[in-house]
Amino acid sequence: MIPGRAFFYVLADELNPLRSKVVRKVMTSEQMARQFTEILGKPIMRVPNPERFGMHPSDPLSTLPPGRHALGMKPSPYNSASSDAFGASRISGKRFWIDVEEAERAGATFHDTEEILADLDRIAQKSANSKTLGKIAEVRKLVAADSEVLIKGAVPPLAVKGAGSMALTRTMQGVQIIGFAMTAADLYAAGKRSVEQHSLKPIEAESVRQSGSWGMAWAGARLGAMGSAALGVETGPIDLLVGLAGGIAGGVAGYYGFGWVADHIDK
């Protein structure tokens, strides 16, 4: 056994890296918002710390359709985002990744690019004004180029991750995958020994070691999350680091504690 493998019992807060996400770029500082207000000639809203406060539309009760939001009408029940992996390239601001499943659990709904384009076409069919039709055609191109997605309703903090949180989560997932691979290899080796020795003891002992280690890692991660919540830090990189520390501590404790039990099963 390699003692260092005890540190690979890590539970990332998001087990599936392929879960659907959209990216919203926002101005998080007053200075950035002022600068782009001057450049663009229209007010740019500042969104302070979305990982802590979430994201909210300008009017959650508005009945504005998707196409009208794309045309710039406000207030709106939507926030704009992009299905591109790093957000719309022409939009400036700090990137935040929004977990679609997590946001939908909180009541938000998502309207994809095709739905926005279809609503723009509906609006165009009702208009005979050449200037309006020209604007709709231009906006239609931008919506398609940006892979724009509209989020209706509030996005909770738990569904939002900045660049730091995403990088840390991916690192944790990488370490966790190594842990899964080691667990599979250990169980395979124990199964092989059981066959060779005509005894269930090796596989029973390894099952105790692995289930205990992963169980303690999960418990440690949950305790870490509860501790950060008690301190008022519920989201963001600090919360992930506290959960990571708890998971590692629990995994190490489980590895050595349940390893001692396993060693006594398979003497």
C-alpha cells in the first residue's frame, strides 16, 4: 500500500463535469461598469459577487417575450448568457458559469438560441417598418453569433461559479478520478487474491477499507461545507477549499482507520 493514496479520497462538489452550463459575463466592479457605460453610451449594470448573491433579472414579474429582450427592451424577466464554453466573445466582463440543472431546481427557466430567433421572426412578421426590420435582422445575427441563451428568473448562488471556482472544481475532479482508478485497481487486486487463496477475506477487507475511506471523505466534505456556511461563506472558492480540506481529512482518517479494521480481517 502507498500511504500517499489516502490523499486521493476527494469528493468534488460536482461529480459530472459534462453537466450543462451557460456562461454570463457581467461587470463586477463599479469602475468596470462606469468605463463601459462611457464607451457604449448607455448604463451598464454592476453585478456584485454573483457567487455570493446570485443573479437577478431587472423585473422578475415582467411578461416581456424573449425577442423583445434581445431587442434591448427593459425591464425584463431575463438575463442573457451564452452556450459557448467561454461566453460570447464580443461581450466584455467577468465570466461566470451557471449550472443549468441547479438553476432549474431553484425555479429558473432557460430559453435557447433557436427560441429567441423564432420569437424575433414572430415580431418581424408583425412589422412593416423597414427600420424595425433592419434592426431585427441585425439583432438576429448577433443572437446567433453569441449563441445567446436567456435565463428567466433568479439564479441562486449555488448555481454560479467564477473562473477560480471552476478551476478548483476541475482540479478536484481530476484528483477524484485518480482516487476512483486506485479504488478499482485495489478491489481488482483483492479479488484476484481471494480467488488465488480460495477465501473471501481479501475482497471483504478491501471493501471495508474503500467504503470506509470514501464514506469518511464524503462526511468530511459535508462537515467542511457546514463549517464554511456557519462562518457565512456558502459559495465561491473559499467554500470549495474548506470542503476540499474536509474531504481530504475525512479520507485520510477513513483510510487509516478502516485500513486497521481491514488488516485485522485479512491477516
